Amino acid sequence: MTDATSVPAERIKYSPSVASLLAANTTEARLGRLFVRFCEALLDPNADRIDDSVTAGARFHELEAAGFPPGPPGFKVFRKQINVAFPDERVVIMSMRFPEPDIIETELACTATHRGELMGIPATGKVVEFTLYTRNRFEGERMAERWDRMDFAGLLAQVRS
């Protein structure tokens, strides 16, 4: 497994309630820590770290609907684009909910500087902020299914303004 120190700790922070939850010795805390490991893999410039935290057949529903190849290969293509466009992306995990066993829902407050091309838009140097809502299903130690919700049009508007 790749060294997790390749993603600086300051790039992922937690609300007080999430920090408290992650420190506990509960099933929810374990699932929360697996989600944090997944977030670290997303932010790592080495997209191969994603393989360490997702199943081989993982589904990324919104990306598949947008035309990306299914499974981890499509997710890696997407994350490479995002990591180039926003290499300093920072995430604050605002909340975690556990509606079912092996399911975690999160609210993430993200901030990043547009330093690389994004969907044909050259780097602008603008700082953008967006909120991402996720629902993730885990199988064992790995994420197996993910649904995301965010205002992508709003993100593009921030970059273009």
C-alpha cells in the first residue's frame, strides 16, 4: 500500500463532531476511518492509490451517467482531471451519517485553486468553494458504490467569473 503521508494532513480536516466520532471505537468510527482513507486516495496525485480503497467492481453512479468508463478506471480518469485542475484541493468533512450497515453519507466542504485546465477552461488562479454530498457503500475495507451530489454548474460559474 502507498504511504498515506503523500497527502498532507492539512488537506483533510474534520468538524468537531466528526473528529469526535472518528476517535471512538465503534462500527461507525471504523467506517468513517475507511471513508477518510478513501478521501486521502482521491487527493493523492498518484491515482493508483484509489485501487487500495475501492473494490475492483466499484460503481460511481454519477460519473457513469456522465459518460465516464465504468468502475475504477473511469473514476481514475475523473480524479486525474480534478487533481490537475485543483492540485491544492482541501476538504473539511462536516458530517457523517450511517443510515444502514456499511453505508456512510457525508457532507464535504471543499476549497481549491483553479491551477489547471478544467473541461477546456484554462487555469484562472481563482479560489473556488463547493459542497459535496456523498453516499458510499463499503464491502469490507473498500468502497464498493458511490453516489455524489454537488452543484457542478455553480463550480464552473465560479471558475468563469
